[in-house]
Amino acid sequence: MGTEFLKIKESEDALEIIQNLFDKYYTLQSEEIAVEDAYGRVLSGDVYSRMDFPPFDKALKDGFAILSQDSFGASEESPKTLEVIDFLEAGSTTDKIVEEGKCVEISTGAAMPEGADAVVMVEYCEKMDSAVNILTTVTPTQDVAKKGSDTEESKLILKKGDVLTPGKIGVLLSQGFETIEVYKKPTVGVISTGNEITLQGNELPYGKIYDVNGNMIKNDAISCGADAKFLGTVKDNYDQLKAKIQESLDDVDILIGSGGTSAGLGDVMKHVLDELGQVYIHGISVQPGKPTIVGIVDGKIVIGLPGNPVSALMIFNAFVAPPLTKLAGIDKNFEKSVVKGKLTRRIHSPVGRMQYQLVKVDGEDIQPIFKDSGAIFSLSTADGYVKVPKSVELLDEGEEVEVYLFNIN
Amino acid sequence: MGTEFLKIKESEDALEIIQNLFDKYYTLQSEEIAVEDAYGRVLSGDVYSRMDFPPFDKALKDGFAILSQDSFGASEESPKTLEVIDFLEAGSTTDKIVEEGKCVEISTGAAMPEGADAVVMVEYCEKMDSAVNILTTVTPTQDVAKKGSDTEESKLILKKGDVLTPGKIGVLLSQGFETIEVYKKPTVGVISTGNEITLQGNELPYGKIYDVNGNMIKNDAISCGADAKFLGTVKDNYDQLKAKIQESLDDVDILIGSGGTSAGLGDVMKHVLDELGQVYIHGISVQPGKPTIVGIVDGKIVIGLPGNPVSALMIFNAFVAPPLTKLAGIDKNFEKSVVKGKLTRRIHSPVGRMQYQLVKVDGEDIQPIFKDSGAIFSLSTADGYVKVPKSVELLDEGEEVEVYLFNIN
């Protein structure tokens, strides 16, 4: 198949094709992990309680566990005196039974002794050697949390898709869960292609630049809930790129490359993908980022981003982040994850292509960042981008726009 | 010093005392880490560029590098023919000099050859064997990114306090940074105290409950940017708690305990802190969470949270999260991190104490979660809490309130 058989895709079509490929070639996976390490992870199934909670009738206050009827009519003026037959700390139990005229001194959190149905707070008691004066009347179950009152066994306590906050982890811990099933993070490998790129730590010969995309896109994939790694650089060379893709696909679910040059990479990547598998997208009608390529090799998605870091970041955010985040089990509506504001300067846009304009958000002010598309330093201040539809030539100063924020979970 | 010398603190006073202790006993620390692992970390200093970027005059398009004056007057009808003396891929260099009548074929990203001052896009050229017809006029610097045009050496490129997004990591990578100075995460140890608590994985004898606070508060501290670990449980016993605190303080900056019983822990913790150091807060006038204790031991803050998990979580969020987040170098205004909405049901509150009411946020609807304070399952659905001032007895249905969201970075 040659390049000529694939027309450049409109951005909406490209989004749909990519989502469909994700849906066809991947299913959400789950894994069992320790609850204590589950912060921020997403439940892959509903969770039901294993036991009643509290697991026993529990004293809610420090005081005396009594038969409530023994307190009826008690007051400061006319206290009722009860015999204290034991003392119960939280975590302790007793064989003694509370009968009429008797009581057990009890700490908050302790299991109620048999027979007792209420706690009189210590503030309303006068303790003597082996007896206590009750100075108030209490009702049945007063200051007692009944077994199962918080939740009963086999009840739905957390839902599939819930993000595990510290509080939700607390709920799991209270039920004795040591491990929990969460969505597995999709694994993403990132390769940087280009003869001109050099890794940090090396000297920079004239004509070369340091690689940006490898570790930048890796972190972008992490922000989508993926387990991502930078797999290194490869020359802009057919055999080397082919070997690198084949070798890398064993280790990851999704492979993302980005190339040193727009035309150069697009071609090499296209030829490699044509031989190894099938190309579904070769070119998206967006500015910047036209030379984007998407294919399937061995049942796995391989994406070629533009080599220019700003373009790569925007294309990743616009076309890869939504399906990748979904595959990580994270329910995020990217179309709704926008902030609104007013443009501080007008934006000119080429007609016929969707344009992504980098912007900085400053309260209500949306400031376009005008730099040529190679200007990596625009990323020092950019918060996201505005989409200028292909039919629009100009967005005027003061116009209200929606900003797609870069995904930084 | 006995308990009687410390009056219960109003919540605003407690906040101020805790912040002052953090300010007095800690300073923000920084550490050098690998740029590739720096996603989400916070810069501890301004960052300046190490070199001009681009580091050389760079071709922005595939085409021919020429002397722009050689194209003056060129058009499709009257092309100018130039001799092609070399081919430059990105990353390559040439010794050849572009003089009048000559040019070098060039790829996007390549360093411009000496002499050339513009690129003619390949779309406006007719290539022949060793010559090319130029079909358009170009201006000096056209489709060339001049050395230093994106940033010059020694310019401020990122600021102290910046959170390292993938894009900002890209900026650092482009300048060849292998490592970067970021704020060190404060280390937090969490201890759970109580005779009634058992760790997950063990059987649960009658009268015992599984520990919640250890791993819940650990994750809460992580959400504030801390490096936190659960250090295990200890009996509600003076000698054991004292030994555990002494042993733990060697390893962490801040120690947080939480106890099995309100009175029990408060007392034991109070006595231990009195012996080992100094207690600054013993009791805060809030509901729930009154039995909170804050002291200094060996120049480190030790905090005793209520044993009840819901109380512990709220007290942590209200009193510990703000100074801890600040110590992690994260600039977050907790007073502004609120959402507004209208109460779906009225809240009754005890006069004389600030009350924290757990709520669920559902769009504009703020739903109070009414459970007794031991009800861990309220955390299945709680998004945060509403503060009811101590002078207020009732917040009515429909009243607008501010919700302090639980901190889940």
C-alpha cells in the first residue's frame, strides 16, 4: 500500500478511527494490588462488604454500659446506684453479663458486654469504689453503634470506576481487604527517531539537538494513567526503526514513536508499518501535527507523532490522551474538561485545517502564545490549547473560547 | 505540665499554632533528581537556559537552502536555476558554502549551511539532477529558525514553584538537563495506636476492628506531596507508645499518630509528649475531632489525631494538609480550593464548637452525610466537608455553602 491510498483525515474522523482501533484491539484489564498502594487507582469492579460494620455493638463514648431501664428516672438530684462488675477497654471482652442493678465501665470503641443496651457518658456518672451513681436517664441504644449499623454484610460499598481516594481506601481497610482489583495500567513504550537527536548527558555536536519527545511523551502517557517508559532513540533509518519497533512491541501494549523530521519520519515510519502491519491514518488535517501516523502491528497500536515537540505534545493530548485514559479505566470527559475565557489577542488561522493554538490561562484571560511550531519554549508557559475550526479564519480579541487543558492528573 | 494548663484551642488559633510550628521547625529542602522522573515535582529554584535554542540556524521546512537574493523575481513562469552542491539531513553538517548561484538540499531540522539565509520549500522547487529550479521568491530568514530565536543562553526559562508538567520537562530536556533541583518531599510517618486494632490479613477476634488510619492517613499525606509510610500499630500503652515515637522520629520529619479511643489515646499521647518534649495543642474546639494533640519532640512535630477514622481524616485535611502541602513546596490556597453549592438538607450544629459536616457534591447540590462519627462508610461517598461556624446552630436547606474538598492531588 502506498501513501497515495490514504487520504489525510479530518480531525474528528481521526479521533473516531483511533478510538475504534483502541476498542477493537484492547480490552480493559484488571489486576490485584495491595490496598495500601492503591491510592489513585480505579476500581475494576463493584466492591461488597465482607462483614457487618461495626462488627459488634460498640460503645461510642467512655462511660458505663448499663441496662437502660436501670437509668429511668435518674438525675443529679436522685441518682441510681449500680454495681460495677468489670472494666472494658477497646479491644477487650468480658464473660460477665450485665443484669439489673449492674454495669460495666467501658471505653469508647469497646464491644458492649452482654445484657447492656446503652452507655451513660462518664460526665453523667459519679464513680465510687465498686459502684457508680448514674445521674441521668438514657434511652435504649444511646451512645451505642449497633452491629451492622454502618454497613451490613454483602452490601455494595464502592463502585466500579471509583477512584481510590484516601477515604475510600479507609473503607476497604475497615473491611479487612488486603488486596483489591483495579484496572491495570496500559503499558506504553516511547521511541524517539531522528539522526539529529542526542541524549542528555552527551556533548551536543553542531547540528544536533537534545531529545525531548522520549521523556516528555512518556510523562504525558503517565498522566493518562499508563505505565510508560522511554525505550530510547533510533536513527531515521528503515532497518533500525523496523528492528526497534519489532523488539519493543513484545514489551508494551501501545508503541509511540516520534520523529526527527516531519517528512523524513513520516515516510520511514509509513514504510515500516506498511510492511509489518497496516496503516490506518497517515496525515491529519490539523495545524500543527499534520504528519501523524497510526497503524496496527501484531494487534497493537503504533502511533507516529510529529518530531516537533510542541506538535507531538498537542497531537498526543488531542488524539491519544482520550482513548488511552479510557483504556486506563479513568472516566474523564475530555470534551468537558475545558476552561472558558476571553482571548487577549486575535488568532489568525489557515482555512481548511483545524488549528491548535497554544494558550496560557490567566484567570479569565486566554493569552495565545505565538511562536513558530518549533518553539519548545512556548511550553514553559502553555496551559493548553484552543481549537480553531477549519472553517474559521480569525478568532477576535475578546472572543470567548474553550481551552483544552493539558492532561496533568 | 498537666492537661489543665492547656486550654482547648479555637480552630483558627490551632491552625495558626500548627503553621507557626511548621515554620519554626522546618525549612523547605531541595534535592537533585533525574529530569525524566520529575513529573509532578516542584522546582525549588528558578531555571536559566544553558544555551541558545535552537543552538544553530535551523531549517523549518524540507527544501533548498539558498541565498535569498538568488530567488528575487523567481516565479513559476520565470524560475531561477541554482546548482545543488550538497544534501543535508537533520543532524548532518557540511563544509560546503552556499554562494551566489548555488544551494544545498536540506531537511527540516538541519543546520543551515554557511552562506545560505533562507529555505525554499520543496513544493516551490523543480529538482533536476544536480540543479533545481526555484519557482518563488523568498525573503531573508524565510523558513529558518535563527540560533537563539526561541531562547537565548542565560534566560529565565522556568520559575521556582513551577510544577513540572510534561511540557516543562520537555523544556528542561531541550536544554540538556539530566537532573534538576526540586523541593524534597517531607517525610511523614504514621502510627496507629489502640488495643482494639488488628492489621488486615489477620483474623478479627470479637471486639477488635481492622486498622484504618495507618494506611489511610499515609495516603492522605502522600496527596499533600509528602513521602509517607505507615510505621505499624502500637498498643495504647505508655511505654510502648513512647518507645515507638522515639524510634520512629529518627526516620521521619513529621510523625502522626492516631489512637484507638478518644480519651485513651489523648491521655497516653499527652503524657508521652509531655515527657519527651512539649505539647502545644491538646484539644481543638471542633466537632468531630476535639481530642487532637500537637507537640514537638526533638525538634520535630508529632501530631495525635483522633482514633475515629472520619474524625482523623477531617482533622488531617483541615489542620495538617495546609502546612504539610506548603512544606512540600506546593503553592495551594486551601481557602480558595472550595466548591460552592446549595444544601439539599438542613444541618444542625452544636453552638460553641466549629462543626465539620461531611458532604457529597453532586453538581450544585451539596448533600450532608448524616452518620454518627464512627461511620467509616460515610467515606464511601464523601467529597469533602462544610464548616459550620461555632456561632451557627443551623444551616438551612437551600443555603449556599462552601465545600472544602478532600485533598486528592
